[in-house]
Amino acid sequence: MSGINVQRVLLGGFVAGLVANAFDFVITSYLMAAEFAAMLARLNVGESAAQSWIWVFAAADFIWGFLLVFTYAAVRPRFGPGPRTAIISGVLLWSSFAIAVLILMAIGLHTLESYVKSSALYLLSALASSLAGAALYKE
């Protein structure tokens, strides 16, 4: 059993992060713009303050990408290389995300409708990001 190829995790993670950032842009700017605007209004957060956090979300997406590919590399010996394992990795990490956002819904940040919609959209993002990053990973 060989170790994890850190260089390939970094390469795949970077690509997965790019994919995640692209999805985030489309989701926040178009597909959930109304929901996020309502959320900011409920929190009394101005548009300029929200815009100042973009770099945090972009950095988080790259960290997310590295975690996706690292998880793929870690479970690959058990499930084998390929898209099926990338999907397993993406669903595993997305599940953690969905649980965390469920807690945010419980405290009023998300409505039930925005939670369901964002969870579905971010599942697609997780799957696409995981598949893209995992495609570049080699032992």
C-alpha cells in the first residue's frame, strides 16, 4: 500500500477549488441571489460588508477542494480509483456541510426552502469538484 501523493492532492485540490469557486459564483450570483439577499437583510448585513468577504469564500473553496481530493486519495485504496470513489468522497464531505448548514437553519439563518435548495446545489458542486480533482489524482 503506497502513501498519498501530496503533489497530486495539491494539483487536484486546486482544480477542485476552481470548480467549486465557479459553482459558488453561479449559485450566489444567480441561482440563490434572492435567498442570500433575504438572509443578509435578516442579519442586517450590508452589501458592501458581504462583498468584503468574497476572498474568504474563495479561499474556503480551495480548502474544500483540497479536502475533497485528500478524501478521495484516502478512500481510494478501499473503493478503488475512479469516478465512483470520487462521488463517494464528494457525498461524504457534502454530508458534513449539509449537517452544519442544518444547524444554521435551526438558528434562523436559512429558511427550510433555502436550506433544501442550497443543499441540492452544493451537492452538485461537491460532485463536480470531486470528480474534477480526483481525475488528476494518481498514486
